[in-house]
Amino acid sequence: MVVSRFPRWSVTPLLVVGLTLAGGCGGPPSRSTTGGTSVTPPAGSTQLAKSSAPKADVTVTAEQLVKDYAADEKIADEKYKGKSVRVSGTFDKLTTDSSGVAKVNFKSESEVHVECGIPADAVSKAKALRPGEKVTLQGKCFGLLVIEVVISSCDFVE
């Protein structure tokens, strides 16, 4: 376990605020207008297509991801943080953060759980999930934040 001179609870709010100001930690960059030019995906494209998910750096179950972070956060960060992670497990619930980003939460036997931020174009698919359903998502791992292993910009993998 990494020992910091700052308690985790004092750093976490700053990290959350920083991630929020940097565009959030759940979805892709905003599709807002910049410089008068609207940035939108081409007609007919979808992020949910099986072929759109590039090969993941790491494939792991949600339970194993939680176990790895519980065992040694530093080693888990070396293995997962900043990498494209394909995570599979049992869907627990769908939540929304204060900025409106939908989050898929995987079922966990411990207090720590995996939370995957879902882009706006995949929210309807996330809303169709039922507790207990098996699901596989792929996104970028940001590591452990308090009790959540955060994965952002997640796409569904068929």
C-alpha cells in the first residue's frame, strides 16, 4: 500500500474536481461546439459495434480487478492504470454522477467495486441492463478512487 503524507479523503475531492474540470471521467470528450464548428460522429456510425472496440491491453473480471486493488494498489496501478481494460462481470446497478454521466456498477462481494462511465450514445443500452445480467465493457482505467475502480469511456463489448 502506498503511504501518502495526505490522507486519501483530502486528496480525493481535489482529484474528482480536477477530473470534472478536465471533461469528466465517464464519457468521451464533449460533443459541444468549439470555434463555431460542431463535432459529431459521422452518420450511421456507432461506438457499440463489435468491430469498433480495439484490442484491450488487459482483459479481466470485475472481481479480479477488485481483488488486485485490494491486495496491492501500487501493483494493480502498474498493471491496469492508464490502460485499455476489458472488464466482464455481473451488472449491479446504473447510477448517474452530478454532471449527468451514466455509470455501470459491477456486483462486488466487497465494499470496493468497479464503476464504468458510459458515453451518452450508449446510455439506452445501459438502461436496458437488469441486475444479475452478465456484461462486458471496455474503457480506460483510472485506478482506485476511494472505493471505486474507475474505468471511463466504456463501450459495450458483444
